Amino acid sequence: MVIEVRLMEKPVHVVLRAIEEAILGAATDLPQTAKQLARRSGYHIGSHFYDAINVLVKAARLVRTAGGY
């Protein structure tokens, strides 16, 4: 999947990895903890998973809230 993000006000296309696509597929309107997202997306929680979450947050495709993501 390719998403468009803004970098210094210019659109940039980013190719998502499988883990990032799985996280987006597991995300819901209700906040979930990282552990819940990992379980629903079929991945184990760890630095690789948190890196993928950070990519999505920075690209404004996932929102970090007090209750989770």
C-alpha cells in the first residue's frame, strides 16, 4: 500500500510495509493499547512493532491518545 504524507508542505509517497498495513487493518475507532493492536494484527509486541506504530503516527494515519492508538 502506498500512502501520501506531507514533508515540508510537499506531498511524498510512502510504501507501507506488511506490518504497518496489518496495524492499519487492526485499528478501530475505539482506542486500543499497543499490546491489543499487536495481537489483532498478528504481530508480537517489540521494537519492530513500535517502530511501525511510530511510522503511522508520524504519517498521520494512526492517532496516539491517552487510551491507546
